[in-house]
Amino acid sequence: MNPSLKLGLVLIISFELAFMQSVIANLIVAGLGLIYLILKRVSPKKILWMLVVSIIPVFGTWFSFYTHGAGDAMHSAWLLSTRIYAYIFLGGILSYTGTVDELLGSLEQNCHLPSKFVYGTLGAFNFAPRVVLTVKQMKTAAMMRGEALHVWSPEIFFKSILISLRWSDNLSQAMVSHGFNETTTRTHYDTFAIPWWNWPVAGICLVGLQFLAFSGLF
Amino acid sequence: MDKLVINDLTFRYKNSGPDIIQNLDFTLQPGTFNVLYGPSGCGKSTLMKIIAGLYPEFSGHVTSGKMYIDSEDVDNWSTQDFSKHVAFLFQNPNDQFSMTTVKREFIFTLENLGMPVEEIEATIDRSLKRVGILGFKDRQLDTLSGGELQKVSLAITLAMDSDLIMLDEPFACIDIKSRKQLLELLKDLQENDHKTILVTDHDLMGYQEIVDALYHFNKGQVRPVLDPEKVFATYQKENRQLLFEKPGNGVESIIDLHELNLQNGTKSLINSASVDVFKGKMILLTGENGTGKSTLFSALTRLHNYHGSIKYLKKDILKYNQRKYARYVGLIFQDSQMQYLKLTVEDEIKLSLKHTNYPDFWTDETIEDYLKQLNLDQLKDHVVYQLSGGQKKKLQIFEMLILGDPVLLMDEPLAGLDLHSTKTVMKLIKEVASEQELTVLMISHQLGGLQDFFDYHLQLKDQCLTYTEVLNYESIS
């Protein structure tokens, strides 16, 4: 499915889910999400990871509503904890069945997002591996000078800000030196069309969601 | 028709600040190979960024002057107009790219220029082939070495079809072999593709045979050099064979490597190396680009994983307390700013004095004296991040020397320093190291002026580390 349309659909479902009072609807959304992930051949390890990581928040939510909840505590406990799973799988669909490149490219072409935003974000994403390494280097460098940097040390923030400023300056100069200009029209090597069948699929999903929302299921 | 004409150009970073470039006149003929040399921090990079259209767009103010490229007034040019005429290769090749793979970067660039999609693939192949790196097409950029990145950059400028190619200190972090290859490639592009080439460098080694015009940058102005032979001669004299002793039997070791294996991603860098680093000695570490010298330093400072064992004073380095170990083996990072923690030069030095192992040695007079030698004495209240590249390097080396850690690893401390600064810095390192019995292990591609400073030479070649007696580096010219 087209990445922009997928993003839109996931956002609408998530939004509506927040107001729905049905455990079964949550389970159906989570189950459909899981099936989609499996169909898209997302590795079982990643799916297992999503299930395992969520155990603590799910159990925590369930338990706190069960013990402290007002009114129908049992229903609230199940409602809130199953909702977490629904959200996790919806998030999984966004993260694991498409790349950032595809999503940004599609947003640029299908939703006419400004190219400055698209390529700036893309460039920043490409910096991510450097961030981890740089923080480690920063800490070691400080220790070599006899100072220990902690999460709460002002120096670490100061240095991070300086490095970010330098990176952003470098990034924009790199983009400009390779001909980037937000005002001129650019060509697109990868094109993102919205295939006709995407619309009926999206429509069916949304109509189905309304049935879940208003059918008064448990 | 002149390729580039600059008349009466004046540029400053801050409105109230000094002029970095002062009433400068400069002309380039089309299809020529030009070299601009001058001391580090004199404003060469600034001039190049102005010609490339990055300044004053990103920083600074042009207070007077006119610039013409291909006889067109560039006043109303957009950054994209510039990039169609002028290609600019940054000092640090890592800063040139914003995408993840070679192909992606090409696509990004060609899309920017509005090239029709059906021509993109063929253009990429043609440009990569011209530079001889077609095999790099699907490589991740972060797996390429500095020299390889420079070649990719050059290939991209060919794809962009810019006629004027400018390179800012392109060889600062590149080994001799890659340097030679790149110079040959540039000459080839100039002669056969009629490109106009402008290179800035502080080291003129290897240029004599290939340049058409040599320019000197000094005090904000550019002057053509009328007798280039004389200038080249002074640079040639510095370049010889370096001779070293081989470590004898009685020398005490401070760091022992045993069966060390290093990898970068899936690429094996060092394979089963067993070698000692000797106490109180100055050791030069050389090896081609991308062989893993910096990665070895990262392993020695526990910033990179390794297999095998590394021992400091006969004890595994992983068994030391991290904070304590950081004060036994210090690293002078390639990126100077990584080392700084304070805002001004003075505060930086004070911080080092607070933690120095030799408080008696570093009296106020000694500090003042060294600062004068390094030309930093007038800059005490300056913000460290605003110093020039060379000044940053000098301060960084100085503050690490003040600390007096028993072992000091130096990663390209001479990169970007001119001949004079190199000598001052080396003299400083040598003096302090012998006074405080420090062990110094230094990576350097710049070998001019290094005679008599080092005890041993450690070579990283074919994934092995060995001490060798002879280091030839004259072969380039």
C-alpha cells in the first residue's frame, strides 16, 4: 500500500481507537495488524520482540486499573491493556513494512510536503548512527581530561547542541553543494503512485472500523 | 574568456569583525590547473566557499567586490546556478554527503538539477566509470575511506557537469598513494575534459609537474607566484626518506597487543597482530587510508570492540576502571572540538592544569612561553569553537600535553598545519614527552619535517603491524 495512505489510515484508526470502548474491537484491530505484519513477512523475531517488550506496560496498565479503577474496573483493565497491543501493531505496520525513504518520498510526491522538510528530515535520519557513537566519544573524551560527564552535566548538553548546530550547518552545505534548492522543481527517480485498489482497501478498513466503533461490542 | 574573475573582494564573518579577505583580485583561466597555498587559517577555505556560492549564503558578509563566472555576474545567482558551474569538494570528505549510499547521493544530486529520470542511471554509470570506481555504485558511504569518498565526490562533480572544480585541502586526511592517484585523476580531467581545477593546500609536495599556475594567499589577498620553482624547491627539500631504529631487546613495553583482531563492519582490518608499544618512546604509525589506524586507536581507548588482548602495564585494559584508564591512555581526536569542554582558550588550559600530573612543571611562565611559540598567546579570551582549524589543533595538542597522561595517542595531529606550525608543534611534543617520559603513538600522513622526532616507526600493512626502519615517501613527485 502507498506509504502516505498507510500513514493516514493508521493515524485515523489510532485516533478512533482512543475513543472506542470495546475490548473486542481492540483485539480485532491488533489481530488484523498482526496478520498484516505476518503477510508482509516481517521477521518473527521482530514480532516476538513487540509482544515481549509490551508485557510490562500491558500488565502494569491492567493491574492498576483492576486494583484502583472506578466503575467497571474489569472492563477498563482489559480495554486499556488490549488497546496497547492494538497500538503496538499499528506502530509496527508503520515501522516495519516501509522505510523512512519511502514514506518521505511518498509524502513529498503524494501529499506535496515541501522538499526542504523531506530532504532535511531524510538527511537527519542518515545521521542517526553517528549520534550514538558521538555521545560515547564525548564521554570518553571528557574522562581523558579528568572530568566525568553525566546525563545531568550541563557540558554534555552544551556540547550536544554545538555538535548538532555544526551537523545541521554541514548537512545544509552538503545538500546545497550538490545542487539542492527548495524553490526549483526537481525530478523523481523513484515515483510513488497510489494504485487504484488502495482506495477501496482503505475504504473497507474505515467502514469496518465504524462497525466496530458503533456496534456496542464488549 | 576568463573562467573566474574576482575584483576587489572584501569579506568578513562579523559586521564588526576583521576582514578575512581584503580587496582581493583573482582570475582563473579556463582549462588550467591552479594551486593556492598559504598558512593554515589564512582564509583559503573562506575564499573557496565564496566562489562556490556557500558564503555569504551560510555565513558572513561581502562588503565590497564583484565576481564573474564564465563572464556572468553572479550577484543574482541562486545556489543551484552556482552548483551547475562550480563544484566544491570539502576539506572533510565525510561532510560532503547527505544520503546513505553512493547511488542515492547521485540520485539526490541529479534530481536536484532536474535531470530527466531516464538519463540518471546512465549518467551515474558514466561518471563512476570515468573515475574508475564503478564498483562503488551500491556501497554504503560510511564504509568508504577518505580517499574513496573524494573520488565519489569527484565523480558527482562530473555528473553535475560543472566546469570549475575546487578542492579544499583535499589531501589532509589521505595517504600518499591515494594522493598520487587523485592528483593524476585531476590532471586527466583538466587535460582531457577541459575542467578548470583549483586546489588549496599548505603542502606543495607532488604539484610541481602538473600545475599551470601557483598562487599565494597571504593577509587576505591572493598573489600569483612568479617564480614557482623556488617555492617548490623549498617543499621538495623537506621530503626525504625517514629512517628509524628498530626496537632493541632491553626496551620496556607499556602496552602489549596479543593476537589482536580488528574489524570494521564485516571488513577485517588487523589480523592477529602481536606487538608491543614501548615506554617513553615516540612512535610514528603509518599505513594507507582505511587500513584501520584510527580504529586501532579506538580499540586502545575502549571505543571499538576487538578480539584478542590489549594490556596496559601487563593488565588487560578492560579490567581497569574506565575513568582511571582514560587518564592512562589519552587520545588526541582527529576532530579537535571533541576534546573541548570549556568555552574559552584560557578556561580550557585552566581545566588541563587542574588535572595535570605534573603541576610543578607547568608554571605560569612555561604556559605563557609555549602559548607564544604556538601563536596562541593573543587568543586567550577567544571562544575555542571560533578558532581556525590550525589553532584548534594546536590548542588541543597543548592541553592534552599539559595533562601528562603516560600514553598519548595522536590521530593526525598535524593535519591542516603548515610547515612552520608543524615544526613548532613537533618540537613542543618532543620536549614535553621527554621531560615527562610520555609514550607517544602518532598517526600522520603529513611526513614533511618529521625527521629526528621519532624513535620508532610502526607500519600497518596487509593487516599486520610491524616495526620498520625505513619509510619512503618521496615516490610521489
